[in-house]
Amino acid sequence: MGTMTTGGPPAVPATTGVVTTVRAAGAYDVVTLTVPDAGTWAAARPGQLVVVPVDPTRGSVLPEVHWLAGVHADPVHGTSLELVLDAGRDTAPGEAIRLLGPLGRGFSPPSTPVPVVLVGHEAGALPLRWLVTMVRQRGCTAHVVLSAADPERHLDLVHLRRHARAVVLALPEDLPAALERVLDAPDVDAAVVYAAAPVPVLREVAGRALARGLPVRAAALDLDGPGPVCGTGLCGGCDLEVPDAAGTRVLRPCLEGPVVPGELLVEEARR
């Protein structure tokens, strides 16, 4: 097993996963891989990243960066993890994929059972797929609000509906109003809002939730944004300017997050 350093953060474990199953889910494939080193993945959480290094045989010059979609430990069958990949990648069972991870700071589920609201947009909502399972295991009631420009871009709705009390679907332009209806519904009574989406959407979500006195935790790394990101803190492609005591500072979500307090996104200084 090798490691990679990122100029400051601790060394990142590298391992090879072998694809065991590929399940179609709309525009995506839910991919299960077996991995040999259970200890590395035992503490992984939703909102953390996996980086697939450059593979010259695929003609790629940039690494693939993916949200970690789940980890399962089985004393008989070993440890497996899930990724949700674009169906156009043509991932196949038996494929060996080198992985760096888990990377970054993920979501922390509530320590006690409380109602929660999960908000996401298209593939950016992927961390919520795992998070909704974890909060339900903690006894929390989950309400999910999702937006997508195309129904095929909604992510694994069958799984979300299995674990959430309600799943609300909206067009991107209707998401703020749909979220407000959920937050203001007396039968929801949310205690915390979790969000995973492009940064402009996160600003909308955080602003509305914080205005109602609700804490917000947001995965602030846009893997489907206009520019590439490396996931390891080297490229600076995910940098955000956020306020601090001296005025502003640079927040690098892949190192300080990806999950950050929503207050940082509401007050983010636009360049």
C-alpha cells in the first residue's frame, strides 16, 4: 500500500478496490467495490471524498474525485464501499480501481434523535444518500428536499424514500420556496439542516435556514462545477473567500471541509 502527501495534511492511504456490482440508477451507476484494509474505512462518514488517481490508459490528465457513498463492514465478506459514478464511465464488475481516501471532514449525525432536513441538488446530493441512512439509524426523522433540472438527474430516489419520512422534488428555481415550506411546516420541526449542492444553492439554503435559527452543515465542494478540482488541496480550484476577524481569508473546502458551517457560505465574499 502506498501513501500520498498533500503539502500539509496527513498522509492519505491508497488502496485498490475491485468492482463487485454495478447497479443502474437513472443517469448514474451505484458501484460497490471490495477493499482489503477495513481499518482505513471504518471511521469514514458521509461528505468525505475518494480520489481516483490519473490513469493514462484512459487518456485522463486529471484525477477523478467522487463523494464516498457508503461503507459496509461484514465479518464474512469483508469491507466494501460504494461510489455513485456517471453511467457514461462504463464501470464494469471485476475492474480494479486505485483509490485515495477517505479524504476530508464529513457530516456528523446528531447525537440524539431529532428531526432533520436534508437538501441537495442533482449529483451534488450524493452525500445525503448515505447520511439519510445514518440519521435514521440514530432514530432521527428525515425530510429530504431535492432539485434537478432533469428527473433523470435525481439520485437514487428509491433508496432515499426508503429511509426518509418524505422526499420533496423541485426544479432548481423552485427549490428555495420548496425548502421554506418544509422548514415552516409544523409537523417537521427541524433541529438541523444538512445540505450538499453547488455553492450558489448552498448559499440559498443556508440563508433561509439560518434566518429561522437552524444550524446548517454544508458540503461545500462542487464536484460538478465549471472547473476541475483535485480533492487533495493542491490545485486551489475549490477555494472560497470567507470572512474572518481580519476581513477575509481563503477557505479550501477539500482540506478544511468539505463539510463546513453554513454561516461561512452565507457571508462568503464574492470575488
